[in-house]
Amino acid sequence: MPAVGMACSFSQGWLAPSPQGGYLDRMRISVEKLTAEALALPADARALLADQLAESLDPFPEEYVRALWAVEALRRRDEVHTKKVIPIPAETVFDRVRESLNG
């Protein structure tokens, strides 16, 4: 696995080494081959990989995102406590979704 912070460029379907050198200098991997290899992994490994890839796209540190969600959770809790919003039972929501999908 490349070192953290290893730079590489993407062009014409290939991961190519950066001027800094390193692991990718010794290996060129087509995105198609990388995708095929990833899809051959067991489901749990693919899920972990997908989670890590998605996480790598997030520009904010995890602690910041957690703090934002904590504030949002408190805001929603307060809206329920003050009756600003009325919660809908999950079964009702699922019934409505099923109805909308069935036309």
C-alpha cells in the first residue's frame, strides 16, 4: 500500500507515479484492473474499501463531522421536545414508502 500522503496522478485510466516517486513508480495500475480486483473481494472487504474511499473524499476531519452531527442531533431532539415537529412512527414511514413505490 502506498505511504500516506503519496501523490499520484490520474490520466487516461491509469494511476501514474508522481514526481515524488515511491511505490507507484514500480507499478502502474489501470483503474479498470483496480476495479476488477476490488470487485473480486468478499462483500465485507468491499464495504470496508468503499467506506474508506468515501471517507478519503471528505474534506473535513472526522472530529469536525462528529461535532456537527452532535449539534444536529441536539437540535432535532429539542424540536421534538418543544413539539415544533411531531415524529412519525417508522412503520408509518415504511408504509408510505412502499405505497409510493407500488404506485
